[in-house]
Amino acid sequence: MKVLGISGSPRKDQSTDRLVKEVLSSVGVETEFISLSGKKIGPCIACLGCVEDNICKVKDDMQSLRSKIEDADAYVIGAANYYSMLNGLSHCFLERFYQFRHREGKTVAGKLGVAVGVGGGDGDAVVGNIKTFFEYNQIECVGTVAGQGVASCFTCGYGETCKVGAIHMFFDPGTKISPEITPDLDKQPDILKAAQELGRKLGERLKGFAAAT
Ligand SMILES: Cc1cc2nc3c(=O)[nH]c(=O)nc-3n(C[C@H](O)[C@H](O)[C@H](O)COP(=O)(O)O)c2cc1C
């Protein structure tokens, strides 16, 4: 049994990566974590080149992920909240699962999934997007977890004066950026605990699968 964890955030080692890893940490079977950061993965171009053999013909970094997706028994998929939907890199990655759907392709159908969402406000919209993706691909959603990450406005250098960013949106005028007001998953123990419990739940389900086969 193997669980593949994917973080679709373009920012490496930030909150989406962390929350996906937190789920993986308690699964209790073999896991692999992959960050999509820096990877070139374009959208599905609807060329239907995958119809006959369920193999996408677009040449980019998705090709090297294909066998890992095939080999995994479950997926922990995390994405960042961009404009109240999942970020573009994650969207492209998930669109490319179209290659597994044709002619009763069973590569991902029947497998298990966990949805992880992170946003500067919250990741709720994102887990909704990933859940919908799971449904379309007949992946059973074992659970979801969403947390608050750090909006770039905390570090861009203009956050305290910018009139459109997160500091302006979330705090009173004149608020100074400090560690106290900066979101951090370590300040969200309930979310971390929920992620670990979800990992345990996924592990138990997988062990049940293994015992039944
Ligand atoms: C282009 C862009 C749009 C964003 N839009 C939203 C948003 O609509 N709602 C929200 O809660 N956070 C939004 N954010 C903040 C990110 O969700 C936040 O920084 C999150 O921590 C990103 O995940 P990461 O830390 O794993 O990179 C946005 C960030 C970017 C770069």
C-alpha cells in the first residue's frame, strides 16, 4: 500500500506542503511526497490523444508523475487558495487526470483520497474543489482538512501600506506586521491534529483494503 502526497502550491516548504506532510506523517504505510513547485505542468488541451490508451501525449513534467499516480493506492492532494479557488498549477495537474478516464480506465477510480486546502483566509473553497475533482474521477474522499497559511502580503514589503492586500483586509488601519499577527500552522493545533487523525483514518482504510484482497 502506498500513499502519494501532492502539494500544488508554487511556494515550496510553505503551509500547503506542511499540511499535506502532516496527513502523510500518520498514515502508517509507505508514502511519497511531491511538490509541484517549479514543475512545468500545463492544462489539458482536450486533444483527445489519450482516448485510445489513457496516456496523455502532452510533453511536460506531468509525464514523470504518471507512473507515481498509477502506482499509488491513495492520494493526499493539497492546493492553495488563489481567488477563492484552487491555484492554477494544482488545477492544471488535476485537469491532466483526464487521461485516466477513457474507455473505463480504472487507473484512479476506486482509490482513496484526502483533500487539503490552505488559504491566507482559509482553504475551505479549495477542499471543495478537490472533493469535486475526486467525485468526477470516482476517487473516494476519506476526508478533508483546511488551514490558514501566510499570505504573501506579510512578506512582500508593502503589506502595511497596501490598500488591497491581506493586512488591509484582515486588520485595523495602521496595523504593523509582527510574528503575533502572522498566521502559522503551529498556532493552529486543532488543524494539525485533524490532519494527523485524517492520516490515521486513511491508513486504517488502506489496511482494510489490503486485508480484503
Ligand atoms: C494570486 C494569489 C491569490 C490569492 N487569493 C487568495 C484568496 O482569494 N483567498 C485566500 O484566503 N487567500 C488567497 N491567497 C493567499 C494564499 O492562499 C496563501 O498565501 C496560502 O498560504 C498559500 O499557500 P502556501 O502557503 O502553501 O503557498 C492568494 C495568494 C495568491 C498568490
